[in-house]
Amino acid sequence: MNSPPALTAISRSSGLTLAEVLLAVALGAVLILGLVQIAAATSTASALQRNLAQLQDRARFARGYFAAAIRQAGYRPEPWNEAFDIEALDNASRDGFTPAGDRVAIRGWSNLNCFDNRNPVEDAEGRPAFFLRESEFRVNADRNLILTCRYGSGPDKLVVQVNQGIVPGVESFQVLYGDDADRDAQIDRWVPAGAWSDPRNILGTRVGLLLASDEPVAEPVAATFSVLGRTQTAPADGRLRRVFEFALAIRSRSG
């Protein structure tokens, strides 16, 4: 039985041609591709911001450790007492300790041990006694900035209390020393370890760190960085890298 003409016309007008279906599929694919690209870009930007914040946090963390050690360098509770005479920069401080950078060893008298706890040993007046505290910073083969802290009643009685990594991803660790060559209480030049006129004339330090992120977040392109005037070439691994530099005064010498 034949369908009425009106019903046949409605059925034909409600269907889709093959061309229309293909056009709809193509438009849907373009929209999906656009959404995927937006999601990928958002994910990349989020990873970039997360890793940048991580590097900044690590730089602040490292600066805090250095600042505490440098401020205490050469401190003598009784400057007139020769028993407390000590050199702020230990002989272990020298340039080029590892390919990644320097080693710094700083000494000062403190009544707080390496854990910043009060010395349980008391002096004649019942107060925490001042012991020698030495902080050494270096970078190991795993690119970790290592802090080794020793504490004891004298140079030959130092005991290791802390030996641990404090900042990962350190690709370069450089240190310059502020040399007061004419002893006018002003820094005349910045020199690497051993290039000073007299270690007793060092008034402060400049520390440079090249930090790398834990994960790749950028295009894998090799790059060159300058850390306190020293060139460091980074591999094309896509990791985010930033240089952080800061200056710190030796409190016992700078006032």
C-alpha cells in the first residue's frame, strides 16, 4: 500500500544525507582536537608553574641554610679571649671541589648544636657552653646540595651531627668571597676561594645556584647558563632551569 504524498515528503526531509553526516563528524573531530589541545596546554602551563614554584622554594630553603651559617662565621662570644680565636673559613673551603661547583666550610662558636638545640653542657655560670660549630656545603654526584654539620668543644673534638642532602637538582654551586684587601671595612673585590689576600679580610660571600626541575616541562633544547660568571651547559632534557644568586654578610665582621 503506497504512503500518502504528505507523509513521504516529511520522511525525506527529516533524514540526513551522507555528506551532512561526514560534515558533522569532521566538525566534531575539530572540536575534540581543540579541546585536547587546550587541555594539553593547560596541563603544560600548570606543570611549568608547579616546577617554577618548586625551584623558588628550594632556592629560599638553600639561602636560609647559608644565611644561618654565614652570619655565625667566625663568631667569638668573648673576642678578647684567645681560647675562642678561630678562623671563620676552614681550610676545607676551596674552589672546584667537584665539577658541579665549590665546597664551603664555615666555623663559629655557638651555644646551639647542629640541630639548633641548646648545648646540654653548661659553663661555670650554668648557661649553655659555647662549642665550635662547623657547617660544610658541597654538591655530590647525585646533584644534591649536602650539608655536613659538626659540633664539639674544640677543633679536634668535632662530632658529625648532621650529614644530609638539603636541596636536590643542583647543577652548579659557585661561591665568591668579598675581600677587604685594604682593611677599610668595605669589600674591594669578589674572588674565588684561595684568591683572597687574607682569609681574615673576607667580609661576606656571594652564592650562585643553578637548579633544575625534577620533571621535563619544556622543549628539549640545550642551553647555557652563567653562575657568578662561570658558564654551565645544560643538556637538552626539557627540564626547567633557573639561576639564583644572593649575597650574605659575615655578621661578626660587617657589624
